Amino acid sequence: MQGFDEKRKTMRFHMNLPIELKNGKGVTRDVSTQGVFFETDQLLSVDETVEFTIAMLYAVVDSSVRLRCQGKVLRVEPAPNGIGVAAALTSHSFENSNDVAQA
């Protein structure tokens, strides 16, 4: 595409994974090691800190891992299912679904 400067520093992977926010839900569109783009019905603002959890299922084992994330909202735009949010990850940690169930 002419006139377009790619600003992404890492490869993005297109994934439709469920996402849980403090006051709602959403679904990822793409994920990278440094950020995520997701769609939600929650109103978020640029520069806002956002906390969310991404659920990832294992195909081999009947289990899931949850990726708990904190990020900074970089961009907000209209999306087919609500609001599209691009967020840079500032921290993350993994939780096993069994650990969450026991807590």
C-alpha cells in the first residue's frame, strides 16, 4: 500500500479469543507479544489503563490457560460488534484454569 508506514514492531497473529474485561466481554482480532486488538461493547479512551484476561484452550488437554493482562489503550475505533481497541501490553501473567478454580 503506497503512503502507508508500518509501525508494528512484532508479528501479529489473527486470533478470535474470548476476552474478559472488568465490566464486560469482548473478542480478540489479533495478538502480538507487545499488544492486542479486540472488539468490545465497553467504552474505553486513548491513554486509559485497561485490565483484561484472554482465555486460551488447549486442544490436547481438556484445560485452559488464562492470560491476565494490563495495557494502555493506544487507539479506539468503530467496529462491527461495538468498539475496536488497540492496546499495548504493559504487564501480563499466565494462570492455569485449575489454579483459578481452586482460588
